[in-house]
Amino acid sequence: MLKVEGASAGYGRMTVLRDIDLEIPAGSITLVLGPNGAGKTTLLRMLSRMIRLQSGSLTLDGASLATISTEDASRKGIRHVLEGHRVFPGLTVEDNIRLGQIGLPRPRRLSTDEVCDRAYQVFPILGDKRRDMARSLSGGQQQMLALAQAWSSQPRFLLCDEPSLGVAQSLVPDILEFLKGRAGEGMGVILVEQLIDQPLAVADSLVVIKQGRIVAQGSREVMPHRDELVEMMLG
Ligand code: ATP
């Protein structure tokens, strides 16, 4: 369980997020929605320790993460997939996937065949292009690669910043299915999105952020209706 209590965070002296209380369980998808500039990316940066907490607490299974580095957070299994399908363009698909294991303690590493084969099973197109440079892939394929790379580190929590951005509409379901599959295996997924309908269909719980504050949250059973959500985000 990743838990945030009474947290605020921002940039320098500027506070963006205020009074954030959030529990992110393993084995589920928590969808984070909100208008532009609401603080969604900032929330992910706070969770992955890219920015410091200005107040409040952040714990993983009860142990504080408040002062650890991004690298240590990654080692503890909190993996941030940044917005904009960041991959290493001059490396092959296969090398990109393998690189995800860097920094993992040796006993936790899988063989290259293992990490790559399971990635190719869920994203067959990556298998077809395993020897191609990442730069030659489409936006959606690069997003798949970024996710496969993160998955190769066997994270406990995967923080995904707008994975549908710049991705052909036809590939969005594959990406959401991938996340659903990982949650089914026990991973905690935090999914920041601009799209509403497709991510809502796979989400187990929802958080709505506006002007740096959580204005609604709840499990699937108590999620606001879609129209209410749109109103909440626009109004
Ligand atoms: P979007 O949907 O447009 O990506 P968001 O909800 O992810 O928006 P954030 O990117 O978290 O919002 O931005 C929240 C606020 O923090 C905005 O006012 C933004 O200008 C500010 N901000 C974001 N990144 C930085 C930064 N590196 N330095 C200073 N301010 C920043």
C-alpha cells in the first residue's frame, strides 16, 4: 500500500498540491483525472520522489519514503513512466527493454529472454521490431516500449503519465489492457489521463484533482457519473 497523508508539494517555494490524502492499493488501477494544470503530473512526481514533500507523509507499507531519492524509490519498486513515451531512440527495441533492469539487485533480475519474451507476448509488435531502433517506432509503439521497459524492472507500483497521449486511437485499448493485466498480477497502477471513457472502464478507483486539491475520490461503486465528472473537470 502506497499512502499519502496531509501532503503538500510543489516547485521551489510554490505549492501546487495541498492536503493530499490518498491510498493506492496494490493490484488495482487508480485513475487520476483533472483539468490542465490541476497538478496530476506533480502528484506522480511527488510519488516517485522527483520533487520533495513540503509537508505531510508518504509511506510504502508503513515505511516513510519522504526523504528518499528517485533512484531509491525506483529500487523499492515505484516506477514512473513519464509523459511523452520517453525511450532511448538510438537503441534497439530489445535493448530498451533490457535497460529497464538497470539498478535492480542481481537476484531480482530476470534473463534477457524472459523480460523480452513476456513483453513480446503482450505487445507482439515489439517482438516483430525487436532489432529496430526505437526511433523508427510510431508514438503508440514507443509508448508500449516505455511501458515494457518499466515492467522489466518488476515494479510494485507503476505511475503512468498520460500513456494515451500521442498514441493512435486504435492502440489505446492495448495499452489499457496491458495496465489491467499488470494490476491483475498484483501491481498497483496510478494512471493519469486526459481521456475519460476508456480509462474509466478499466479503473478500480478514481481521484479527481482540481487546483492542486482532491475534489472527489472513491472506488468504482461510488464513482461519479461520466457527465458529473466532465462537469467537475470543466466547471
Ligand atoms: P496537464 O494535464 O496540462 O499535464 P497537470 O494536471 O499534470 O496538467 P501539472 O503539470 O502537475 O498539472 O502542473 C500543475 C501546476 O504546476 C501548473 O500550474 C504548472 O504550471 C506548475 N508546474 C508544473 N511543472 C512545473 C515546474 N517544473 N516548475 C514550476 N512549476 C511547474
